[in-house]
Amino acid sequence: MKNELRNLCRPVLAFFEKGEPAESYRASHRKILLAVAVLFLVLFGLSLYLAFAAGQFAALIPVGVFFVVSMVALIVASLGTDAAVSRIWGLK
């Protein structure tokens, strides 16, 4: 199942997994990235609700940004290699 999901998310993962293996990776980096993904997912839901409640469809721009950031972080945290997690944090 994980391999099928990795194949489905290959475009996102390929961007972060290219290059050298991670040297300064810690398991806490993956947990923090997962927490950031959940926080952005909460922001996405709250912003979507408030955008529709206020009738301001221009507010859908940040909703889209919050959704994309949360999905990328969730994909890298759950399916990415150690190098991908290190690269998203900018560690070498």
C-alpha cells in the first residue's frame, strides 16, 4: 500500500528526495513536520469555513495555499525518505 501511495505522490516526493542522503536527520524532524501538516490542515478547514460564512470568495486564495502546504507536508512526513524530510527543513 505504501509503495502504491509513493507512486501516486512521486512528483512531490521526487522534488524533495533528489540529492545526497541526509546526514543530520532526527526522528523528531518527521514528527514536527507531521504536526505542522496537521496545523496547516486545521488552518485550511477554518479558513474555508470562514470564507464561505463571510461570502468572500477572494479568501479562497489562502485556503488553497494552506491546503497545498498541508498536503505537501503530510506527504513528505508520511511517505518521504529521511533525505526528503531533511531537505524540507533545509538541513544538510
